[in-house]
Amino acid sequence: MNPMLSVVNITGIIIENLIENEIMGYNDLLSNLVNQTSESAKDIFVYSLCFLYLFDKIEYLPDLDALRLKA
């Protein structure tokens, strides 16, 4: 197992990106994640978003196809 590709680490990177950019498009967030880690992160991306959503930390903005952190 590669610790860089764990759900916890990918979740942390997503949070960092959303702190820097208040609202990020789904594809932009995924692209940033792949650039910071590797192509393999695409497989973990959705699981990490589900993890954040489950704990009510992010919200999806369907009209923008974007995500943002909840306050």
C-alpha cells in the first residue's frame, strides 16, 4: 500500500486545495490532485469525496459542477 494514495492522505490534499480556492470545479480539483500525486489518485478521488461528504465537510454545487468546504 502506498501511503500517498490512501483515502486519508488524498482527503487532506483535497481539503488543502479547497482552503486555497474557496470553490473548485470537480475536474479542476481532480487535475490538481493528479498533479500533486499520480494518475493512480483518480481511483481514490471519489472515495475521498464520499468520506468528506459523509462527515458533512463539503458540499456539491450542481449548477457549477463544483465543490466547496462547509463552514
